Amino acid sequence: MDHNATTPLAMEVYNAMQDWLIPGRVQNASSVHMEGRAARDTVEESRESVAQALGGKTREIIFTSGATEANHLAIYGATEADEHVITTAVEHPSVLAAVEARADHSILPVGVDGRVSVASLADALTEKTRLVSILWGNNETGVLQDIEAIGRLCRERNVLLHVDAVQVFGRLPFRVADLPIDMITVSGHKMYGPQGVGALWVRTGVSLVPTLSGGHQERGRRAGTENVAAIAGFGAACERLPALLSEQERIAQLRDRLWGGLAAVDGIQRNGCADAALPNTLNVSFSGVEGEAMLMGLDLAGVSVSSGSACTAGSLEPSHVLMAMGLSGQHARGAVRFSLGTQNTAEEVDEVISRVLDVVERMRRAA
Amino acid sequence: MKERVVVAMSGGVDSSVVAGLLVEQGYDVVGITMHLSDVPEKVLEEDQQGTCCAPDDARDARRVAAKLGIPHYVVNYKEQFRKSVMDRFVEDYQRGLTPSPCVRCNDELKFKALLERSLSLGAKYLATGHYAKVIRTESGTELHRAVNEKKDQSYFLFGAPRAALDQVLFPLGNMTKEEVRAHATRLNLTVANKPESQDICFVPDGDYAGFVERQITPEPGVIEDEEGNVLGEHGGIHRFTIGQRRGLGLPGGTPKKFVIGISAGDGRIVVGNDTSLMADGLVADRCNWIGPPPAKNTPVLARCRHRSVPVPAVVTACDEQELTIRFEDPFRAIAPGQAVVLYDANVPTRVLGGGWIIRAIDANQEAAA
């Protein structure tokens, strides 16, 4: 129940990667010789698969080491150091870090529902604004931002829009060509592909300065030898997109079943807008119980969940996302994120509900 | 079903062996490392290691847990630790006291927050790598010194409420350090040869004054003798502790002097001869008793700082809160802010409890009073 952190590798992905993890096989996609050409073919086939899954052009795809790098490439690559950059208070830390590193930046607040208002963006735009970076589907709460409205505004004002779609890709259908956006970040391991690979789609005509330079790879926009096995796996994961999307309605029903069962818990509250949300994510706070303690208790009971983004875990600070939504420190600390995936079943959900009830009761008794 | 035990794993050899032994004994062991403070990178020298509770130690603990095949978690107690231990450490120095942060950490973090967390996870016990013993008798749980005199940590544990002791295990209470290291080697734990942690975990370089000065602006004051003659100046009372001889910065040729008094109100440091350090007794408050408070005239053994040998004394007044004792022979350099821990004179390993020293009693003062 922690699929927003990472997803299990699909069999098709494993098979595609295996071909490139054979001892003795040469796999530099930049080499001119026969082996190099085979690797190049694989990389380009994957690029086609990713482009097709995103609904963009093949040449618009830049493979990266993952979403963090893609986010940084979009933000650092598309803006000059003195240009104004805007993002929101509920972003992934990789975006916040990059935006905050720019001297001239604005961080938009969100409402209690976790959504950013288009009006507040309109107010924040200045003559010097070059880029807006928005997380489409929030990794902690599942809340979706109104990308179309935000994109239309950016178009009107001649500002670039970068969208972090890591959690949305594979969960909601979209075609980048049809959206008023300029760049989009996606990641392999959030959609049953491998870790260590992601991509930035960049609309034709948007100029980008590479953050990693010194090689001609990725049409000079991302230097470094291609990770052929991971890219092959990412391509295979993208090939599965139609099947993955067809699962989402069932997953949404499971999520609703989970909430139906948990809503009975005394002092529980659901965090974030339920009407505009990823189909798989449920973020709740149990009042009077620390999220950290819940996580441990649930793990010992065989239920894997998260208290927010896994990146801040290990040492738990109250979630910046929930704090930005105006939750009290206590509620933010009591937050638990359930994020479902294709392998979850109704029986599992029922079992999870019963174990959560047990753990909450024991925690409250001990307190 | 196996009984669950939470082990407070610091990443050091002691608590790692505790986890390993409890796994062998068939418990359902869960490892927890407390994340207490972030030591600034610049304070850490490359060759410094083995301070408890730093991120590297959490990693060591995690690796030991993985080796033992037990679940392991890091819990964030930074805020509580800052408030109840680090801030208090600075405040104590500001008030002219000699702080005892390890006792406070045990009282507020280990045997309170972590114990509560352990119980909420369904554990029957919280186990730690302390060198001390709990003995469960018909009249209640008792706390005793470790068999290993050199390692005994019972002094740091006096503040644990009896109800907490009911729920703790100290599996190393009967072992020597060599035996512990032998177990670590036998269990193939990577931390077997890790050096001991020595200093206070949040001041790994041992520079307490420097730590205090990063938190507050020190106020200079004067150093004077018992007659009130000013002998010199100092950079802040936090640099001194009762009985201190070095670092007084007095002009050359001044006869050997010791700090005998710290006056927080006006920032005075009073120095005097060794004889002025001798106390006949002491008064302590905020006591904790493991059992009923000792009655008046009870002979006890009193330990007034860690690593000092408990000395014979008699209880002259005592209730739940406050304690007064008189030493059989005058005792040197009583430092307010430190704990006094009493042991049973008849069963010298048994901890009766103790309190926080508020002042020494010396014969002259009493005659005057």
C-alpha cells in the first residue's frame, strides 16, 4: 500500500531489461560498431514507446537518471539565473530545492484542499517570470492541480509551464500534445518500471541548456552514457500503459473501499481534496496518534504504508505538504498515506482495514 | 506467540549485542534507533566516531538489524531532545550548575518517550545496552549495579520510575566488556571493534564551553577569593565547575586554587583552597525512589558523580521530593546540578534512588546557621 513511493517491477519490464544485463554484452549506445548499434536501437525504440505513451514526439524525449534530474533539468535548463520562477508549497522536494536556489522565485500557497488557485498564480506572474513548475498529482495526498487552467494562463502570459507528472503517468490518461504545457517529468519506477531512469518531455521549440554537459547524448541536452537496461525497462513499462490505465477504475474502487472501512475510526480525518485526486491515494490523519508510530505499528502488522513522501522518512518531520494545507503540526504528524497499486485486492484492503483498527486501538490504549 | 521486545539500538557494540542475544533467546525483537540531534558537520573531525545517536550510528544499527533479520526503525526525537536535554544543558551552565545530560536523556527520552512507543508497538519490554541490572522480587522491581564495576551505569538510571523498570531489560548487567565483544564477534556483528562512545553525544569534540557559546552570548565576570578579593576575570560562568583547577587564567605566581563557588546572579567565580571544597553533606531535590524513600538515619552509600566510588553516608531527612544526607567523612567537590544516587548500605549493589544536588552542606556554614 505504498505504491507512490515505488512500484514493483512488471514481468514485461524485467524481460526487456534482462537482455541488457547479460555478462559479456557490450552496450554503449554511442558506439559505432554493431554492438553499439543494437544498444542504440533499443534506446530509440524505448524513446518511441515513451513518446507514444506521453502523446508527444520522439525527439522531444530526454532520458534522465530519474525524476529529480528531470525536474532540475527543466528548472535550471529552461531559465536564466536571474529570471523569476514560480512553484507551489506542495511540490516534491526536488522541485522546491531547485526553485529556491533561484534568487527570484515565488512559492504559491494552497488551500486546505491542497489545490493552488489560478488567481493566485495570476497575481504572482511578473514581467520577469520565465517558468512555472507545478506538481500535477501530489505524491502525499493525491490531490490534482488544474493543469489545463494553469497552462492556459501561462500561455496567455507567455510563460513556460513545467509539470511534474510522476504520479499521474500511468494513473490518468493524457496526451502532452493536447495540453497547454511545455515540459513534463515522468519516472520509470512509479509505473512498474525500473529505478534510475526517468524522462523529461520538452515541447519542440523550447530551448534548454543542459545541466549535465560534456557529451552529445540525448541530442546534446543530457550528457552521459545511456543506461540501456533501465531505458529498455522504461520503454517496456510504457508499452503497458493501456493495460495500466484500464486498472485504475478498479484501484479507485479499492481506495474508496479502504476509506469506507477506515472512516469509522474515531478521530480520523481525510487530508486533501477527494474530488480531484489520483485514483490510488488516500491520506488520513489519526488524531492523538503519531504517524511515525502508526507506520511502525502497521509495518510490524505486515502493512506497508508511508507517512508522506519517503524522502523525508527515516527521520520524520511533519509533512511540508500537509503543513502548507494548514493542518496543525499534530495532525500533520499523525498522517498516514495509503497508495494502492495493480496487485492490491479487495481481500487485502479488508485485511488492512482490520489491522489498522487493531493498531490504532493499541496505540491509543498505550498512550 | 513470541514476546516482543524493543531494543534501543545506538549502533554501538553494546546495544547490538543486546539485540543479538534477545534474538537468540527467542524474542520477537524490534530495533529502534533514536535520532536525537544533528551534529554539525564542521564539529565532526574525520577520525571522530563512536558518538551515540549520529546518523552514521543509525546506519550501523540498521546494518546490525539487517544482519540479525529484525525490523529496525529510526524515530525522530530531535525536538524533545533539544528541549529536555540540550537546552537544559545550556540553562544549567547559565545557572551555575554542572549538568548531567545523560541522566536527563534516560529519564525523558529512553524510559519515557521510547518506552511508551515500545508499549504502543505491542512490546512487553524495552531493552537497552546499559550496564546495570533489574531484579524482579516479590516486593517489586529493584535496580542494581552491574557486575562489571568499571562499566556500571546505574548512576545514570536512578531517575527511571519503578513502573518503567518493570518494563525494561538490561541484558548486559552480568557481563564484562570483553564478554560483550566476544558475543559481538561470535554473532559476526560488524560493530564488534567499534570504539566506545566517551563524550556527551551532542558535543562530540568535548568542548562544552564552545557548545554553550554557540547557543548563548557569554557574560564575562570576575574571579575572587573567599574574602572577596578580585584575582582575575573570566569569559563566562559556564566555563567552570566546582573543584576545577585548570583554566582559571589567574596570573602566574598565584597559589594553587580551586573553584569552590559559582554565583550565577552576579557572574562571580569564587576560588579557594582544597579544604574549602570539602562538604559534610548535601541537599538534593526532584528525587526518584525505587521503592519507599529511605527513612531518617538510614545508612547509605552515596555516589555524587559518575565514576566516583559510593561513600558511606546517613540520611538526615528525606521525603518523596527532597533529600538531605551527611557523609561519614567529608566529601570533596560537590557540584550542584549533578545527581546524587544512593545505594543500600547492606546490599551495596542496590540502587535506592536519588535526586538532583542543589547544594553542599559544609561544617562551617552549619555552625554559623
